[in-house]
Amino acid sequence: MSGPFTADVVEAIKRHMNDDHGDDALVIVRGLGGRPGATRATTSGVDAEAIEFTIDGGELVRVPWGETLTERPQVRMAVVRLYRQSCATLGIPARGEH
């Protein structure tokens, strides 16, 4: 994975996602990652074009942002957008606190 994010930034994003938003990652994988039966998702990568998750038995699933990201603050907005889109796709209510 390449792009505008240093390895330290990618690690910080992964740590935050995995520590605080594991359920959201699973919703994204199920709704937009094409894996509706996934039972576990861990954020394993981030670049300018997509976020990557490792699911269940180790399969990698990349979910595109829908735009090219150029700076770190965009990641949060992009993850929230993916989460909300996934909730709509799955027909489940999105939590308000993001």
C-alpha cells in the first residue's frame, strides 16, 4: 500500500480502528466489502485509495474510499461515510456517535 500516509500514521489508524471501532469494521466489510457472512474484521491497512480488512480466516478485503485521500483528517470522514453507507446497504440503523 502506498500513498500520503507514513507507516506511523497507518499504524495509528489501524490501532484506533481495531481498539475502538471493531464492530464498525465488520459492518463495512459486510455491507460494502461483499462479505455479508463475515464474523470478524480487523483493519489491516490504509492507503489513499482504500481501507483494508483481514476477515475470518485471513482473507484480505479492500473497500475503496470512493475518492483519493490526501491527508490524515480525511480518513475519519471517509470511514464514517463507509460505515453509514454500509448500514444503509444492510438495512440496519447507524449509531449517531461517530
